[in-house]
Amino acid sequence: MKIAAIEAIPVCVPLKAGLTTRTAHGEHAVSTYVIVKVHTDEGITGLGEATVSALWSGETAGGCVAAIRDLLAPALTGLDPRQITAIRARMDFLLKLNPFAKSAIEMALWDILGKAVGRPIYQLLGGKVREEVPIKMMIGAFDAPAATKLAELFLSWGVDKLKVKVGLDPKGDIERVKAVRRAAGPDIPIGVDGNCGWTVATARRTIPLLDTCNLLFIEQPIPVDDPQAWCELRRVTTTPLMADESAFHARQAWQVATYRAVDIISVYPGKNGGISATVEAVHAAKAAGLTCCMGSNLELGIATAAMLHTAIALPGIRSEEWPADIIGPLYHETCLLKEPLTLGPKAARVPEGPGLGVELDEKELNRRRIDK
């Protein structure tokens, strides 16, 4: 089998009214992503998705399309798509960084491999270690009344785990978290995510003020460029600390772990650079004595399916303890799939078909693409 062609299709999908979000990285009301199709000479097409964000990883849809069209596709055409490890090495040699672009191609290769052997990706990763993946819904960094309204909406759906965005103004952050805790009651697990928004000094002052909120975890409250700074936060709280932007790949996960100041590493195929890279990061965390949580960049359907296959198969992604962020399609007007994934309200279930187990809605794709 050979790769015959690689398509990179930019799309624009708005978030649903009332479910746009806000973080320390900025507003998120529209997702401009890239859908990837890897075609083979045997008629099998693999699907991938790059959930690029200039505010998050520095990648844009236009840059992703150009990198795939002008650099990666010419070099990969003619190769056997089932040789995933060799193709990963080839992409890393040709293009530095750009994990989301590489991930889109790599998940399409896994999709091809699964379709070729008639097995879901999770079976190729060793099989299920859980039947479903517990999830949590995310509340953006809005004022306390708006955050309360969102919490009440999610709870009315039957959601039983929440994450609140912080990392902006500490006073407003504290008010927001306390408001959500009041709305949720004492028993709903709630975590917070700072998206690098606080300085170390601000985090040291603010985190102890959240102790009364009984938080499940505190995710990435500080910038990424000082791994030792996590040690300062460890001294002011017993709440578990989660590294996200500080750990894009296995080497960074290991580096953060060496300081023994975080408890959890957030992983997911887009950020890590592919399904295989997520496996590597999880194993690095495990070797360092840490557990992992499946994070998110508010994916559409294809990338969400890749996350599900990975989370269902890796025991190191302890979703029972640290609920996953496998929620992106719930926030968007469309997931671009013919059949929606089974997401929530309390847990998500993996597609059972071969490969990713999903089928692209071509009509909806053509309606959302922005290159024609």
C-alpha cells in the first residue's frame, strides 16, 4: 500500500450560541481548523484533524495547510502509510515543532492501518482498559453570574464533573470559582485551569485563597518557561497540580516530572504530535511516577475520536481519577461527522468501527471549508 495523495482542508466552525469560551489565551468563539485526508492506492482514505490555534501552539490553519501541501505531502507520497514510526521520523526531520499538523497526518495513518486490518485503533494500541471515559465540562473565564449560569446548565444535563478557567484577574477568578462551587454543591468534582495566565507570584498568593473550594486539581496556572517554578506552588498547596502547556511531548513531561512538583500531565494527540507521541508521553510520566489526564483543544469529531481511542487503551491516562476533556463536539455547531460520537453527560464511549470508527460528513465539510 502506498500514499497516493494528502489533502489539507481548512474549515471554520463556530461554537454554539452560549457556549463560546474565554481563557487566559483569549476568546474562543470560532474554530478555524484543518481536516486532513490521506488517500492510498488501495482505495483506503485515512482521516485526521489539526485543531490549530495561534494563541495556543502558534499554528494557524493557513500555515498548517502550507506545511502539509508544500513540505510534508510531497515527501510522504509514495510511502507505505502503515509504516507510522518511519513516517513520524520523516516528518520530524522535515519540519520542526508544528505538533498539530503532524498529529493530523499521523492519526490519518492510524485510521488507514485500522481500516486495512479491520480493527479499531484502540485494539491496535493493546485493547480496552476501560469501557468508557469519564469527562468534565468546561466553564470559561466569565463573570460569576455567567459562570453560574453555565454551571447550572451543565448540571441540568446530568454532568457531574466541571473545570473552571482562571488565570486572568485573581479577584474575578476567585469569585468565579466560588460561584461555581456554590452552584454545584459540595460533592461535584471541580478543577481549575489557568492556561499560563498567572505569574508565579500571583499564583502563590491566589492558590491558597481557593483552598475552601475543595478543588480536584489546579492546571497550568503559570507560564511554561520555568519548570522549577512548580516547586514554589507545591509549597503553598496540597491540591494536585497538573502540567499542560509545560509538557508538549515526552521529553518535557519527563523534565517537569524531575522536579517532583506536579502530580498529573495533561496529554492529547494534537498537542503531543500524534497518537504515538501521546503513548510516549504517558509512558514517560509513568516512569516518573505520575499519572495523566486527557486534555483538549476543543476538537471537532475526528480528533475527538483519536483522543477516545487513546484514552480507552492506556491505563496511564487515569480518567477515573482525573476526568477527561473529551468534549469539543459538544461546544461546536457541527462535529463534521455523519454519526455524532457518544459524549456525556458523565462519560464518553469509543467508536467501535475499524480505524477511528468515524465517517466524515462530506456535505457539511464542503459547507464549512474556507478554501473554496
